[in-house]
Amino acid sequence: MDIKEKVKNLTTSPGVYLMRDSLGNVIYIGKAKNLKNRVQTYFQNSANHSSKIEKLIKNLKDFDYIITDTELEAMILECKLIRELKPMYNRLMKNPLSYVYIVIKTDEVCPSIKISNTLFEDKQNLCFGPYGSKNTVEKAIQGIKECYKILCSKTSKYNSQCLNYSLGLCIGMCISDSSVEYYNNVISNFISFLRGNDSTIIEDMKHNMEEAAKNLDFEKAAKYRDYINSINSLIKREKTLRFAESDNNIVVMEPLSKDIVKLFLISNNKIIFSKKYALENRNMQKLHTIIKNHILAYFGGNTVSSSVTIAKDEIDEAQIIFSYLNSRPDSYITIPPDWLYDTENYHIDKAINKLLHQ
């Protein structure tokens, strides 16, 4: 069958598509909420196509596809297939920078902030991450140092001011010990920010941005806007990591049509059960009983732990689930471990009722 004819016959369901070259090699994998609409874009003239997409299209000779019931399943399947098959164009289109960590050297008089490709697990270092973009991390740290004037350009004191001191970017750490307490307070606020306990840094940067705009210094205002975006990316990533490392038992109910829903049970960032159910005469009590039985069967035997160690290659899947749940706050419930030991199932029943009547 001609490839364009194949596209015309595509389903409008969610799913994953695998692009192949003339030798049958998978060169790109993508996901779609609507397979037909998405794949068609590759065969339409568009000025918005990047040079990498144009090269992909030139090498595209055939494609396969896998239908899923929901967009969530398509996103997770895409992630798994890319990790397994490592298609050439997925690698080319992906940010080439590897995962990095923010390392704060706590054993120093003035704790330094470093960027590392390695996770240091010891008492002398506080590590945050991993983060997917080194450039974003560098820009966020640059913004904090500039905002609080701790951008000293000397690695050790020489009792002479550094270049940044004369530019107003260094409070004088290179020539005096009097700024050590101020510096350490800034670092402490940064640590609290990354832990999700303090928003002072964002507020201070917004103030600087607004002041620059009032003074018609739009270049400086734009710079602080970019710093704020980078710092917000860090905290968003930290929220994802805290979610990923928690011992979460989550129940998701996704409507597929007026009379069919799909149930997902997620534990430790993995879908451990999924099944479709017909709403027979809208019998919610029957579905309530089914959901409760599954919760007790699949979550009841889980070992309770304070945190879950997550590998780098699992972070993307955790990000998918975290973002998906945040975009559909009424479609899921979280089951704390202590609810599973309540013989009356009061909290579980109440949570299921809330889920079913959204």
C-alpha cells in the first residue's frame, strides 16, 4: 500500500507511531492523542518543519503504529520504546546535554555551588537533581549569584577586589570576611527553595525585574525574566523528583466514551494494573466495589517505605505520570498506606465516591 494511502486509513485513536527507512530500520518514534492527525503532519508542506524534521521526512519510507486506549499509555509506551530502540532521529532531536546535579559543598566556610554529572552521596555535599538541561541549571545559578551579588570571580582571597566587584556583581567576598554571613544566608535560602520550603528567591528576582522595567532597562528586565523561568524549571523538576521518590499508590479513572472507563493502578511510578469497564446502566455501586477490591488486592501487599530510589532512565516516565495527573486533578485519588489497614475501609470508600462523582 502507498504510504500516503496508509496515512489516510489511520485510526483517530491515541497511540505510538514508528517511522522506518528504506531498510526497515526504526528511525523515529512518536506518540499522538490522534494518530491520523499527527502522522498526516509529516506529509504536509509546512514552513514550520525544522531541518531535522525535513531530513527525517526524506528518509521516511514506511511506518508502523500501536493503538492505545489513552494518551497516558501512548506517552509511556513511546518513552519505553525510545529507550529500548534508540532511534536515530529521536537522539538527534533530544537535548544532547546529559543529566546534571546541583552540588552544594557544605564543608566549606562559604559553601560553593557546583554542577556535576555525578551524584555525590556523602555528608560533605548536598545534591539536588538530576536535571535534564545543563544550560537551564547554569542560567538559574548565574541568576541567583547576580541577583544577590555573590558572583565573585576569584576562587580565593587575595585582599584585592575582583573584576565583578567593580561591576557591582560581587559584594566583596574577595576582600573581606564581613560578607560571609550574608553569603551563607543566600545559600541557605537557595537550599530551602530547592526543597520547596521558600519562595524568597523568586520574589526577589521579580522585584529586580519590575524595577528594571520601571527604569526602562528592558534588556535587564528580560534577563531576569529568563532567570526566573530557569529557576522555576528547577523547582518544577524537584517537585517531579519528590513525587517520583515517594511511595505513591494512585488510582486513575479515564473515561474512554460515555459508557466505558479505564481503570489504572499506579505504584512507584509504574502502571501495575489496567482494565476497561462498561458502565452497565450507570451502575456506580458495582464499579465502586470493583475499584475497592483492586485497591486492596494490588496495594494491600505493598511494603511501605519512606522513599523509592529512582534510576535516571525512569525519571522520564515519572515525569509523564506526574504531568498527566497534574493536568487531570479530578481523575485520580491517592491511597496512603495507613488506609489499607483500616478494616472499615472508610477513607477508601470516601475517596472512591469522590472519584466516581466528579
